[in-house]
Amino acid sequence: MTQTIMLNWTTICPLDRLEPDRGVAALVDGVQIALFRTPDGLFAIDNRDPVSGAYVLSRGIVGSRGGVPTVASPLHKQVYDLRSGHCLDLPGVAVARHDARCRDGLVEVRLRQEG
């Protein structure tokens, strides 16, 4: 059985520093994450593209597929569900998802680690 370990919340930046439908990279407890602000909310996933191994997802193309908020890898264009991290193009491929919230105008991220 896989256990998810939740770490502490880390402040990243003021909400108004995040452009809608654009990604930014941040380093949280030694992990590169990609953070997105969309009309559906704030989303945080690992910045590492699981297909190429490159840290590029923060530079991906933000969009939606069937009402699902997504990001497409800028390298090979695989599309990932920002809510779950699952790749919509390659079954069994996923990127780690983390918790994101806005509190008092500040964006915070909490890493989720599978243990």
C-alpha cells in the first residue's frame, strides 16, 4: 500500500505575480515544481517531464481538454491533467502533483511524497 506523506506549506510568491495561464518554476524543499494559475484554480506539479526527463513543464502550454485543465510539455507535447498529474496521451505516465493554495494573497505549495 502506498502512503502519501504531506509536508509543510511553503510560500512561493504573491498571487498577482502569477500570470493567468502561464507556468512558473519554483524550488520547494529541493524539488523543482511547476506552478500554474488558471481559471480553475492553482495547480502544482513536478517540473520534470517524465517522458524526456527535462525540467520544462513550467514552460508548457496551458489549456484544457474536455473541461480538464491541462499543460502540454513544450518538448514532445504530451498533455498532463493539472488536477491529477496523469498524462492524457500515454496511459500509465504521470507527473507528481502537489497541493497549492492562496492564503492572504500569497501562493503556497505543499509537497506530496509517495512513501
